[in-house]
Amino acid sequence: MFIEILVAMILGIFVGVITGLTPGIHINLVSLLVLSASPFLSYYFTLVSLACFIISMSVTHSFLDSIPSIYFGAPDSDQVLGVLPGHRYLLAGHGYIALKLTVIGSFGALLLSILLFPFFMLIVEYGYDYISGYIGYLLLLVVVFMTLRNNKKLWALLVFLLSGVLGLIVLNIPGFENPLFPMLSGLFGISTLIYSINSNESLPVQKINHELKLSKKLVLKALFSGQFSGFLTAVLPGVGAAIAAILSLQITRNLGDKGFLILSGSINTVNFILSMVTLYILNKARNGAVIVVQMLVEGITLSNVLVFLSVTLVAGSVSVFLALRIAKIFSRIISLVNYRLLVVGIIFFIIVLVIFLSGLLGLLVLFVSTAVGLIPAVVKVSRTQAMGCIMLPVMIYFIM
């Protein structure tokens, strides 16, 4: 049994590297493929081992998915806000430092989530119904606060409403596959690249051995904010990592770019680990990969949870090494490439991915969302206002 789980975990880490580095290929897709092939795979692996494969893949993915966001500006739904400070670091020659900050967030969150696991079990068991009844109104207060803190409040409100209406339309198109990828790639990915290409003809040499100085207070503040955010995403349906990050930023102020990158790196990892809390206590899974784990292993027991947490710890430890090594390779290569050609190539790559994953309708969504995504940069308001594309539909879901 031990050897079987070890092999499944190693395979999961390998696949997690691929999904983490490849925009548009999500762990949910691979998890569903494993589920569909489980009758055949069960001849070679137990169902618990297949669940360990999915868990190790998901944890590895959460460590490495910052790399395409930072170096290529190609975000997924969990790392979309990390594009903004990450790209600023890249343009200053500190892309590796940005990645290291997200890794600190991911691994710190992993350790903290495991330590707080029993505490979150109690919260979910006794406070779930109370928390879920107020999330819509909490989001509304956050939107008001986000808008009022901008100097150009009318523009900020307009960006929120435009992106919100876009989200309502896109997320409710019948039969539209992978709607988030073209919408978020336009709002935060391509729009950022287009705007930055006008002021940068080349990337500076990326500094790999630059010393990173962090205060313990900042790290702890970011990590505990990530615990709060990740808990919301794990417990409440419809609340994704980006929305949770915005909630944390309103509650925890003065994190700066360093703190925000630690926070954004932590949320996805926390979300996955704490999804196992809701799975064990409520028999409800809020994460796509965890839903597949639930379908593979019926009646999750405490011993199953302990095995899953052990796999999480090992996969996370290996992922720290992998993420930093791969980021060093990216840092050495990327500064040798003409920046304008690189940006054009990335934009073309995203367009091809959108057509492949979402069809011609996805291409239309990509163009419209890119146009909306350029507005904050032009009028100088916070780009987080564009998260209205997800926040407005979620608010309506909870309040209505």
C-alpha cells in the first residue's frame, strides 16, 4: 500500500508540474480524466492511491501556477490578481523574487493549514450555516469600500459594472466551455501585456541571487490573511480565490506587493487543504479536484484524511524545490528574448489556447474583455475593480 501511494504521489507531482506551467490546462480536467479511467486504473491502484495522485497533483499545481502568471502574464482564475504585482517585479528584473514570495505563501499556508486543521473542523461543524447567510452582503460592502478608496470613484464604479455585466453574460451563455479563461485572460493578462509593451522594449536581466528581506510581521499577516481567504473559498460555493484575496485586502491593509504575493500564493493551497475539512465534516466538496476525490473514495474517514494530509505535506515540500529551480531557468532565458516579440508570442499563444478551449465565441469574449481590461490602466483606477466579472454574479447568487 505504501509503495503504491508513493508511486501515485510521484506521478501526481509530475502531472502537477505540467498543469501548473501550462495555462488553460486545469487540474479539474485531469481529475475528471482519472475518474473516467478509474475502472481500468483500479486494476493497478487502489481508489485511495488514485485520490493521492489527485491530491499531490493539485498541491504541486498550486505551487507552480504562479510561474506563467508572473513570467507570461497568462493567469488562471486562482492567480489572476497576482499578475499585477508579479509583472511589475518582472519588469524590474525581480521575477524570481516574485515567484519566491508566492512559494513562501504556498508552503507557509500548507504548514499553517495542517496545524489549524482541527480548529477549522470545529468552525465548519458549528458555524457553517451562520457564515453562509451573510456572504452576499459582505461582498456588497467590499465593493462599496473598493470603489470609495479610488480617487476616480465614477470610473472605478464604471469599470466594476462593465466587468460585472460582462461576467453575467459570459458565465450564463449556454454550452460555453471554459468561460473564465478567455474572460480573465483578457481582463488581466493580455490587457496588462498590451499596456506594458508601450513602455518596455526589453526585459532587464533577471536577478536570481538577490537577497529577500521580509519582516516576520508581514509574513504572518499575509499568511493568516490567506487562511481566512482560503477558508472562505473552501467553505462557500461560488467564492473563488480572487474574490477571497480582495476580501482579505480590505480587512488586512498595508501588505504591499510583497505581502500580496505571499497572500496570493497561499490562498489556492489553503483552499485545497481546507476543502478536505468540508468534505470530512459536511460531506460537501467545494473544489473540483476534491469532488473527484469524494467520488473515488466514498465515506471519507479520519484515517483517509491523515493520509491525504501526509501526501499534501510531502508533495508541497518537493514542489518548493521544483518551483524555485524552474523559476531560475525561466529567469535566465526570458531576459535573452526580445520583449516585444515575447509579448506578441504570448498573446498569440493565449489566442490559440482560447480558440482551442472555448472556440470562436471565446475569441470574441477575449477581445471584449481585453478592451474592458485596458480601461483601468488608461484612466488610472485600481485594476481589482475588474474583478466585478466574478464578484457581481456571486453577489447576485447569494443575495437573490
